[in-house]
Amino acid sequence: MNYLAHLYFAGNSPESRIGNLLGDFCRGVDLTALSPATKAGLMQHRAIDRFTDAAPEVREAKLLFAAKRRRFAGVALDLLFDHYLIKHWPAFHPEPFVVYKSRLYQQLWQDRALMPERMATTISYLVPQDWFGSYASLDGIGEALDRIAGRLRFANEFSGAITDFSTHQQQFEQLFLQFFPSLQAFVVQYNAAQQAGAGN
């Protein structure tokens, strides 16, 4: 899952938000120095990623990409699933997305001093450029893919994934709607198991 989905599952504390994002920014970070709450967020991030990678809906969705782009299907799906999370936000969260997003941006901006350098740098672009707002449209997802493709140090057709999105939009959306409730249930069970373990 991408940044928005990981933050959606984070608790309401800087440590949890940072930990739940940290899976994408671990390089060069001394994980042994993390606070328990930050480490718990990181462990949840990794559990969510494992569950997502193994989900039959996600595996089916990856096959919808052109063969030349399947190498990047996981990253592309992360962004696309953020798009569908926003599109169907009222089904998954009681608060309007614009209100949630505004508060989340304020929190992330305030959290920057506690973040690893690479994460803080990303947030310094993400918030002013309203990345999550741009994810609400497929054009915005296409622009995000272009940014990622531009950072790769080898020839690639990653940015062409927007063509696959447009061609199979109905199938992608249906697979997301099947998958996300199962991910929600998994996170509830995961957190219950962690709390039970902490109590023993």
C-alpha cells in the first residue's frame, strides 16, 4: 500500500504515523534506536505489506498490467489503491476526506522534526504540493508515476502504467473494493493480537 493507506491505518500519534510510513524510508535508519511506538508502527506497515502482496485480489490485479510493466505492478497498484481509497472514502471513514486530509497535512508538517531525513524531505514536497489531493484523479496518479519513473536510473516504461489503468479501470476498482475490507479486518485482528501479546 502507498503513503495514504499506511497513514489511514496509523494511530493518532506522531510515533505511529512515522512508524507506519517508515517502511518506505528505512535505508540508513538505526531501527534499534526506535521508540516502541514507532517500531510498532513499522511492524504494522510490514504486516500490511505482507498481507497485501499475498492477497488474491492483488495478484489478479497485477496480471492486468501489460507484461512489459509487471515488474512495476506492485508500486503502480499502491498508488492506484490510494486513488480508489479516496474515491470511496465515505465507505471507509466517517469524516469527509478534505477535512481528514487537512488535519493529516498539519500533523505531518508538525512531525517533520522527528522524521528521518529522507522522510522529512518527502513530506516537505508532499504537503505543499497536495499529493493526496492529486491522487483523487487518474491524471494525478499518472503524474505520480511519472515522478517515480523519472527517479529510476535505467530505461523503463513505468509511466505507461496509466494506459493499463484506463484500459482495465472497472476491473481494478472492483478488485480494490473486494480487497480493502479484508485488509481492514486483518489490521483489526493484527492489532488485537499485538495488544494481547503485550498484556502477557
